[in-house]
Amino acid sequence: MKLTQRIEEDLTLIRLGGQLLGGPDAEQLRSALLAAVEQSSPHILIDMSEVSWVNSTGLGILISSHLAARQKGGALKLIGVSKRIESILSVTRLNTVFEIFPSEEEGRRSFSAASAGKP
Amino acid sequence: MERRDRDEGEVITFSFPSRLELLPVLDRLVQGITEQMEFDEDAAGEVAISVIEAGTNAIQHGHKHNQEKQVDFRFDMRPDYLLVTVVDSGPGFEPDMIPRNDPSNPEDLMRSSGRGIYIMRRMMDQVDFDIDPARGTRVLLKKLRRTNGRSPSA
């Protein structure tokens, strides 16, 4: 699994590549996501366009990270979701948990809109 | 392309060490088999996701990531269906792994585990477990062939 992240003022953009499976890779991702939530912004945008597939262990990592982000008032949102990953999110109904956007721009805009809506 | 006569069916067997990093190799093999059987794109994806889930369970729960142990796969390519058998020789199956509740229920939706078997059951036509604490676990995944307006045996 490949992981790069860009920490910006309002959000952290994480680009993933390869397979999201479990094992040592999973721990790397879990640590990176939790560190991003704790140390920078709880608004996490994950670019999945280079991820070939995700298994149930990978889904578990995304969920626990989303919960951590939510506790800090943020969220974990997805962009670049392939048809295959979309089908696994749909079967597990996790497409109702994660907001999924067709483009990075729309994902970014959703965080801006959420921030603007706050008092 | 003219299909070969497969009245008797064909069998492919495959084994690999219990390393999650090798699952992409399995993915390629499954893609090849579903192409041979002319599954449509959706069905092929469902088979691949399910076989990878079964392989993940065998590596993680059956063999506890012990690379000395091999996970065995058998693909029975029948005219009407594909039957995939995934065998591990671990200390036995944990019945708790089978979720009693639907993990897509709102109250269970945010749980971080317990989805693997549910995913297999939703994506395949039949999923059975042959559990023997002395021998390990055999998972049987069946997917029917649905050809576009043709009888599977035509």
C-alpha cells in the first residue's frame, strides 16, 4: 500500500494506492489517519483512485478513523472510489456512512460548506 | 468466441503461503477464471471480493499469519456455476466470526469488524462452512452463471 499525505490549513488530503487489506499496511494507515486527526485537522479527504481493492479489514480501519474524526468535529470523506470499491461500500451500506464525491474539488468544497455552516 | 465444451467441468487448484501481500496474485487468478466462465463485470467483481475475503479470513484467523502454512483454493468451473473452496489448516474456526446480526443494521453499521462473512453471503449465491477443529475450516462459495438470455448449458 502507498500512502502520501498533504497537510493543509483546513484539511488533510491522503492519497492511497495499492490494496487496503490489513496486516502491517493496515497499521501504517491506521496510524497515519489517527495522527492526522489528532495533530492537524479532523477533516480528512481520502483519494482512493489508485486503490485497486479494499477488504473488510480495510473497511474497519476507515470506519474507526471516521469515528475518531467525528469525535473531533470532522469527518473522513472519500474521492476517486472505483466501481469495485463502491460495490463493497454499497453491500455493507457504508455508502451511507462515508460521503463520497466524484472529484477532489467537490470533496474540498463539502468541507468548506460544512465549516461555513457553523456558527 | 466459441466456448469449449465443459460438460464435465474443469478444476483449477492453487495454494499460497499465508501472507496478505500475496492476495493480489489470487485476485489475478480469479479474474482469469471469471473471464473464462464469461461472468459479467459485476458478478466477476463479486466473486473476486468474496474469494479475497475468504482468503483474508484463512490467513488472519485460521493461520494467524503463519507463513509456513498454505491456504488452498479449488475452483470448480461447472457449466452452471463456479464453486470456490478455500481451505485452511488452522486450529479451527471461531463461530463468533459469523455475525448473528446484519452488520448493515444502523446500530451495527459503525462496528469496525464482523463484515467479511456478511459480504461473502451478500455477493455469492451460496456460502457454506465445513468446520472441523481437528482439520481446520473449509469455506465453500458458489456463484451461479447467468448468461444474457442464454441457457448456461447452451
